[in-house]
Amino acid sequence: MATTHGAQILVASNRGPISYTLDEAGTLTAKRGGGGLVSGLSAIGSDADALWVCSALGDGDREAVRRGVGEAGVRMLDIDADVHADAYNGIANSVLWFVHHLLYQTPLEPVFDAEFRRQWASFETYNRAFAEALAEGAAQDAAVLVQDYHLALVPRMLRELRPDLRIGHFSHTPWAPPEYFRLLPDDIGAQLLGGILGADRAAFLTQRWADAFTDCCHAVLGPGIPSGTRIGVHGLGADADFLRERSHQPDVDDRIASLREQIGVAPDGSPRKTIVRVDRTELSKNIVRGLLAYRQLLEDQPSWRERVVHVALAYPSRQDLAVYRDYMTEVQRIADEINARFATAGWTPVLLHLKDDFARSLAAYRLADVALVNPIRDGMNLVAKEMPVVSDEGCALVLSREAGAYEELGEDAITVNPYDVVATARALHEALTMPLGERAERTKRLAAAATALPPAQWFLDQLHALDPR
């Protein structure tokens, strides 16, 4: 299947760099995406012979494929919508995500029944579609960077189709320890590991996740890495230049003015302190315990009442799954409960925003006195890296030890056990009372660590690691 005129550099991911919406008149509108992959691929230059293979995610994308509408260097796959739903929601988001983030309530779940096996067959079909498209689109000896848990089976499938290719796989999530990974059926766990081991190189965001992957290989497949796959670590950093420029645009200034009005001032006329979190309403982000810790702070330290506001930006995530809708409802309920318990005529303790607004996120970053990042488990968590970069006055970072970012930022953060609400409340008090000079120095060091491997370099490092030795 080798092609002489194919691309020299290929990227594969579920979500591509562009998406399409279809209006009632049948008009297609394209929207460019952002993120590390987009920044990274642009770093190789517009004249590079590159191809991005992605999936059509909605009706607009599928219609664009059917009409032959597209963008140079992007191949969007119109995988059957039911197959995609099984693979994406049924397996990737409801099984693999839960395993790697340790999210199951094990007395009741998981249940790997006949329905799971049916969905797994769709996951295989979905991965095979990517492998075949990459095999078809790659030049001889091309480099292929396969992204994330959605496409864990692709490297092995692609290796069988095109043994000449240089293949890398990158995991953007944590990797489960062996005892949790082995919740999966034995054959499925072995297939997942073997799929990634089809790559020349498997890379992760931190050494901890890389070691967990290796431990799972040893536990499930036996000693050693049987394929000779090399293991790498690339800690994706914040894009400082973009963030600093974007965070001073007029729409961000407008959001700052609005937030300041909502936050208000303390009874003595001084500015209120702000504890800021910005997250998707994702189960692993631990928003509920963050709110409970804030409530505990107000209980334990009454002097903070009317002097601090928790700005919680919790944007919708995976609302097609009932468990995520229920979680968002619980976030709203606890925020309302705190406000009902503590609010005064001139003070709303929790400002909760549930509608996605990037400009408002950047405004909150700039206003933050304290950044609260307390995930149950997170591959990296770029918010922990972005907020110190953008914060106007410097911010104290309260950081979960279970975030991948802890590996790089832990020394200058106030570290918390994400399950310990009382200790997190104490950490918030410590952060709020941190002397301004110390806060500024810590922020400077946090920002330097956070931007050490910006997205473009992160991508190029993965690419160069596949160069022939």
C-alpha cells in the first residue's frame, strides 16, 4: 500500500483542525480549531508535505465530506455515525477515560457485558479506518504521529499495513496503574497495550504516566517491552506568546470590567480576593470537592466572608452522557447552596458560569489571586500552567498532586490531596494570605516552568524523536 506521492508527515487525531456547521439553508461554515497540535503542525512550515487525518464529528463535518468540501492537508473521515458513537462515547469516553482517570464506582461498575463487546467491535472498526487512511496517504518511510487514547489500536494496525513507516503514539491522558488497568478484560487490556506497542515510540506527558504504561506492559504482557518500542516523555507547556497577546484584547478587557463589577469590593472598600478555577465540567476535574473546600474555608475562617469570591468557570463537557449532565447539575446545586448559606446584600460568594467563553476565561486568569486546580487525576492540566502566565498581579497556585503538571510545578505550588476537602480549605487560606512578594516570586518561577516546552516545540520534539538513528 506504499505510495510514492503521499505525505511525509502525518498526524492522526479524533478531532481535526477544522470543523463545519450546516445551517437551515444548507450553507456550510468552516471554523478553525486551536490547541497544541494546531500550533505544532504549523511549526513545520506551510511548505512541508503534511497530512492531518481526523474524524467527521457532526452533521456539518459529514456533509462537508460528502460534498467534497475540505482544506488542503486535511483528510476528514466520514465514519458511520453509529460506529463513531460506539467508539467515542461507548468505549473511549465511558471506558478508557474512566480507567485512566480512576473514576469507576467499582461496587457497581464497570460491567463488561455483550453490549461492551459490541461497542468494542466498533472501536476496532473506527481505529481501522484511521489506519487504512494513514497507510493510503503516507509516502515511503513517512513519519506518523498518532494522538491519544481514541486511537490506541492504530499503531499496530498501521504497522501491519505499512512496515516502512516511522510511527509515534502520544497519550494525552494519565495512564492507569496495573491494578486498575486490569479491571479491563484480559484480552482487551492486552490488545490496547499491543496496539500502542505497534509504534516505534510511545510518548506521555510525564514520567509517571510513562512508568505506569511500562508497568502495565510488564504485568499484562510479561517482562520487557516485546516490540522494542521506545518510551518518551514530552511535558506540553503553555503557549506564552499567544496567551499574553490574546489576554489583552478588548473583549477580554470588557469581561474583566464585568467580572470586577460582579465581584465587588469588601465592606472596608478594599478589593475582594478571588479564587479562580477554569475547567470543563468533567468528572475528573473535581469541581464538586473544590466547591466543598471553599464552603469549608468560609466555615472555618469567617473573616473571609464578604472579602473573597470564588469565580468558578465550569464549561459543559460530554453532555450527551447522562453522568456528565448529572455532574453539572450537582455543581450548580452546591454553588447555589453556598450562595444561599453565606450571601449578603452586596456579596455573592460563588460566581458560577456554565457557558463556554474563552475571553472570560482569560479575564478570570488575569484577575486571579488564587488559582484552584484540584483534579482527581489529569494527564497534564494546562490551566495550572496558563494562569501564572496570564495573571496580572501574580497568583498563588493550589495544585492537586494528581495533576500531571505537579511534576513540573509542584515546588512552587501549594499541593493538595484532591480528596481532602478540609486540607484543601486550609490550602486556600494559605494561598489567600501569602505575602505579595512571595506570590510574585513563585508566579515568576511557575510561569518559567509552565512555558518550558511550548506547543510548537512539543510537537517538533515528538517528530524529531522518530528520525532514523
